[in-house]
Amino acid sequence: MISLAFDRRSRRSWITIAAFVLVVVAVGGLIGVNTAPGAWYQGLNKPPFNPPNWLFGPVWFALYVMVGIAGARTFLRDPASPQMLLWIL
């Protein structure tokens, strides 16, 4: 049987997940603030299937939360594994 390495009753698991999600969202937010497109992006001729600008924030937030959860679960399973090294890179 494959261990999911996440015990819902374990306080350590919840704290680890919260810490990973917080760090990933914070780093992603810093990157987003520092690389926000300027007026040049607004002036581009975009295709009709281009998503609206308001959609990018929630989608990136959801992606960062999922990346944080994946990292925490990988860490809980084996912190010294090659998979954890790959996640860090």
C-alpha cells in the first residue's frame, strides 16, 4: 500500500502544509509584484481567446497553493528524497 504521508489527525502535517503554502504563495507574490507587466502589455494586439486580466491573479494563486501542497506532501513522505530535491529546484 502506498503511504500518502499525510495524517489528517497530525498537527505536524497541517503545520507543514500551511508553512509550505505560505512560503510558496509569498515568494510567488513577490515575483508577481516585481515582474508585473506595464503599459506595453496592455498595448499588445491580443488574440480573441486571450483570458481577461482579472483571471490571472486567482489562477496563479490556486497554482501556488497546489505547488505548496505538493511540496509539503513530498517533504512529509521523505525530506531527503530525490523528489524533494526536484521540487526545490
